[in-house]
Amino acid sequence: MTKKQNPEIESGRITARLYSLMEEAVETGVTFGYRRAFKHTDSPNELDVIEHIVQEVMNAICERFTFPEELT
């Protein structure tokens, strides 16, 4: 396969579609967080739902990306 056929390969290096990876991580995190908020109660309060969603979004992002130590 040549470079022209696959624009993702440049100079022998593979590049990732970061936006797609981030979008998938956020969608996964929102879904898991929402489900987790309702795991032990049928009517969690708004702050609990938000807290679970934020935590799971961050977990999903951290599973897919690494960050310099000064950012963590």
C-alpha cells in the first residue's frame, strides 16, 4: 500500500486519529459514568451523576492517552 492510498502512514510512521480516539473515550466514559450513577439507586442526585460521569470520562481518557507528569 502506498502513501497515497493510506494517508495515515507518513514517512514510515503510523499516526493516530486523536480526535476519534478522544471522542470514543468521552462517549465510553459518559456511558459508564451514567450507568454507574444508577448502579445502587434508581434516583441519584444530579451531583452524583455528574461526579460519576466525570470520573469515568477521565478514566477512559487515561486508558488511551499518557500525559506528562506535570499534568497529572
